[in-house]
Amino acid sequence: MDSATSDVRTPLGATADNGLKIVVVGGFGVGKTTMVRSVSEIRPLNTEETMTRAGETVDDISEIRGKTATTVAFDFGRITLDERNVLYLFGAPGQERFWFLWDRLFSGTLGAVVLVDTRRIDDSWYAIDRLERHGTPFIVACNDFGGARHAHSDVREALDLDPRVPLIDCDARTRESSKQVLITLVQHIQSRYAGQRAHAAASPREFV
């Protein structure tokens, strides 16, 4: 397996002692590796392998022509938030045969991005189902592959998406767009936990 890191662009500060974990999930070929690469401050660790003819009988590439490599473990990137806080990004493999890795990747996760290709929206259901079962906060980001865009209401209906879950458009190839996806996720997490704290404070307490 040709898995390698490369030269670090930004050294990790000695005071950084709080690591925050975010996972990017979604179906096969939706752009998870591309997103991690575009936003990471270091050249990401990746575990991409060249796709072969034998793999065509396993992975459906009929709607993602031109794809020549695929992730076989996970992608890893990093963003320094401030002197003490660092964001670690994990891109999960999309093929069904690697789904067993997802539960381990979700462990200790602050939140997740479900990246969606609206041409193959059925491929997103499993990711959403697993995140809901784990109780992990997540948002949905529709990656731009060109062509006509779908109304958010149609995407929500197709995914049976909870109205409280943010749904945005993005272009995983650009740093600014990928950054906005992560900002939206963090804001959603903050809002969710703020609501939980407010609910707990408003609930009557039992005294022994």
C-alpha cells in the first residue's frame, strides 16, 4: 500500500494540547479526499490506491468516469485553530466493503460532514443512518460536480433529513468552500449543545 505523509507546511506548536476530531463521510467518489486535501494546512496523509479493472466488478464507477484512485483506509489532515486547539480531519473510505471502519472513526468525533453527490444520492443514506445511530452531530454538504443543481427541499426529502440538520452547497476543490463547510459544522455543534444545556437548565430537578 502506497501510504505516505510528506513535508509539513506548518509545524504544530508546542502549546497545542487539545485535539478536536471531525470526520468527512459519504459514498464512493463524492470528494472526501479532495475536501481534506483542499483545507488541510499540511500535505495530508492518504491511503489512495490505483483502481484496476478487477475493481470495476466491485465498485460501481459508471457515474464517476475519470476516477483513477480510491481511498482504502482513510485520509488525514490538520488545521490549527489557535495556540492550544488543533482540528484533525479524517476522510472515511466510501466503498461498502470498508464501512466496518466507520464506527471506529466515529469514536471520539466532535462532529461529521456528510458529503453528497446529488447524482447518486442513495449512496448517502448509510452515512446518515450510522451517524444518527451514534448520536454524532453532522451536517450535509452537496458537492458541486457541475450540471443542474437540486433544490434543497428536494435533497432533504430524498434523504429524509431532519429539518434541524444544516444542508449547504460546496465545492470540495476550493479551500474557502471547504472551510465554510467546517465553520457551518462547528456552528451547528455549538447550537446543538447550547440547546441541550438550555433544556437541562429549564427541566425541573429532583431532590432526594
